[in-house]
Amino acid sequence: MKKYRVHIPIYDFYLDLYVSDDIPTLNKINNTILKKAGFDEEDDFDAQARFFPAYADKNKRVASMVFNKDLINYELISHEIYHFVIYISKISDFQLNDGSEECFSYLTGFISQQVFDKLKIYLK
């Protein structure tokens, strides 16, 4: 299992990226995050990837993405990044509209570059 961290300084958010090709390890990461968030039930990791809002962090500033190394690709990463951008917008109280479109675009581009730089060794 590999863990990487991305910092989004303008909003002071962090994104932890977990990558593994071992299903029991993915299950453990998944359930550790859920437990920290206060969920009692265990949940099998049965997806290509999963985004966890920062509900596991008391300050709501550290979100997580968990990826199955064997299934990772640009489309999947972009999909999970979109969830993160929407989460940041909700916590930071800005809505997508004509006046904020550029903000969303720059934020998505910045996060994408940071995440792709960290995960490029897994992309084909």
C-alpha cells in the first residue's frame, strides 16, 4: 500500500491518496476511514476507487481517495477529483454558477495536476 498527500493551499485542504492492489488492504483502509468517521458497520471495498469526504477529520480538512492499483486510470481519477471539488465547494460555501465557473475550473485543474503527478507511476 502506498499513501500520498496533496495540499490545496488556497482552501487549506488536504487529500490523502491510498493505492493498493491487495483487496484485504483496501478493505482495511476503507474500514479504518469509516470507523474514524463514526460508522460502526464494516463495508467491503468493492469499487475501482472511492472518495471519502473529510468527515473522518474533525476539522473537515483532510479527505481521502482509495484506489485499486490494478484498475486505476485517468477517467477514474478525474471522477474522484470531481467529488473532491464539489466537497470543497460545499465546505467553503461557494456554488457553481456563471460567476464561479472559473474558480471551479482552476481548482479542478490544480487538484488534477497534483493528483496526476502523484499517481503517474500507475497510469499507462
